[in-house]
Amino acid sequence: MTNQQLFTSESVCAGHPDKICDAISDAILDEALKQDPYSRTGIETVCGANRIALFGEIKTKAKLNYEAIARQKIADLGYVVPSWNFSTESEFSNDIHEQSPEIAIGVDDGGAGDQGMMFGYAVNETPALMPVPIALAHALSRRIDDCRTARRLSWLRPDGKVQVTIRYENNHPVKVEKLVAAVAHSEQVTLQEVYKDVVAEVFQPVLAEFGYALPKKSDITINGTGLWHIPGPESDAGLTGRKIVVDTYGGFARVGGGAFSGKDPSKVDRSGAYAARYIAKNIVAAGLADECEVGLAYVIGHARPLMQTINTFGSEKVPISKIKNFKDNLLDTSVGGIIDALKLRRPIYSQTSAYGHFGKPGLPWENVVNAG
């Protein structure tokens, strides 16, 4: 008998309230690293109805205009209409403070900026070695945003989310079972027009690119409540780091305890997760396994991980001892080793704020190398 199961992943558009906050936090981090590569940040952004608030800690030589950075990012994301009750004109406050000296002591000596566990994952379902459900969900949410910014769908407003359900048979993705989208739109367009346009301009081209057919009409849901006019934090407040499952593997693999955005690479919540993905991806890319999950865990103030695990779920093509040797030759998993090998003291993080942190070309933890 064929083993069949369904798996669902979600992605959100760049103008989703939580992603607005991630974007602002990472824009501040990037500007700090641009001026001072050794900046340390833990920036938390909160967005609500007509309100932008910054919290967290920083240690840097950079001169930062926090308000200008936040307002520019809000404009970039399309929130320029005051009647939406969140825009470039919304009230701003800043409560960022200097990094705790008790944390700085450990980081100054090359230790981790916090404790925690991180997981990285790869599977040979897509060219980027990401699971199909989250890869397809990210592609759909990015397409929605592209249709808005290119004015292909002029009625779109800057907020939205998608959900993809994939049918697996014998652990292989075989079809798109269900599609869900929620998109903010102008008052002048009908739900019927929204449905027709999203199917034609978003669903069809992206699914074709992935080699899948559309599910039947009864398995497609677009704006399940019937309408959505007011986008952004007026309808639902946002917070940095709240979309950690969207940011990683869409629920397909385990995630660690910490979010990424707004944190410099001394924070192993971020750099450790990137290192674990780098190791897992290279193991799969080298043909050593079809699927791999790497686990790391750190203690605040300590440089090296106290836990390193590799799980290939029985898909390994060589002895596990050879995979472990491959990992050891690939990357030094001390905090400094990760930062140096992946060159993480650079302003590269704004590009991770939407559509996930993994599976994107050009990011250092996505590089595939020959580790011998």
C-alpha cells in the first residue's frame, strides 16, 4: 500500500506586521554593521495601530538615526497611506539601551552571546535543498509582493499570507493538494476579481515553475472572510521574531528557541542556526544523505557548542562516521569559527527579513563547497 500524507507550510508577505518589525530590526543591524562590523545588537521592534516602538540592546561605534531607518523601511514596504492607521507618519519611540556589561564580558572573549539550541535542515526535494511546502509558500508570497510593486495587480495592498498543502507519497512530494491566500486589497475590487487575479497572476505561474498543477477550485481559498481592506498593524500588531517557523523550514524540521532578526552574529540564535543549515545543506549536496538535520547547542560566554548532532533519518549513503568527519572538516562550529568562515560581520541581513532565511542564493550559509 502507498504511504500517503499531507504537509502544510505557511509564508507571509513582506508587509505582514511581524515582517515589518523584522525588516526594521534587520535594517538597524545592517546600518550598524556597515559602520562598525563589530557592532552587537539585539533589536526588538513593535508595530501597532499608528505606533512604532524600538526596544533592546546595542553596543556599537556607529551613529544611528533609528527613526529615519524605521520610517524609510516602512515607506519601502508600501505603508504610505495614513488612513490605514499605520504609515510613515505613525508615532515613533525608541527605548534601545546599551548592551548589558554582564553579557559583554563573555562575548568579548569570543563566547556565545546567549545560551540555546539551534537546528539546521536540508532535503533533496528542491534545487535549494529545502522542503517543497515552505519553498513553494515563500515563492507565492514573494510573487504577491512582486505583483503589487510592479502594479501588475494594482488593487493589492502591502500585507498578505499564503498556505500550501502538499501530498506526499512514500516520502516524496507528488502534488499540491490545497492552496490558501489572504491578500489586502482596495475597496474598488470584488472578491470574484481578487480570486480570479490571484489564481492567474500568482498561483498559476509559480506552480508551473515548480512543476505542479493547480488543485481543483474547491481546494483553493482566497480571502476566506470575504474581504480585507486595511493592511498591517491596524488590524494585527507586529513583533520582531514572531514568525520563526516561517523563517526556517515551515514546520518540516525542528527549530531552536530563538528568533533571528535584529541580532548580530555573536548571538548564536542566528549564527548557530546558519551554521547548522550550512552543514546540513553541504551534507545533502555532497550526496552523503538525502535528508539531514544538524543540531547545535551553546552556553552563554562559551565559544564551543556543548552539543553537536547529525540525524540523516536513515537516508545516509555512507557510514555516519564519514559524515561526521565531513562535518568536522567543513566548519569550525565555535562562535568565532562560524563568524569568520561565513563572513557574518557584514550588512547582509535585510535580505533575510522576508521569505525565509534559508534556500536563497547568495547568502553565505547557502554556499556549497567541497570539504574533501
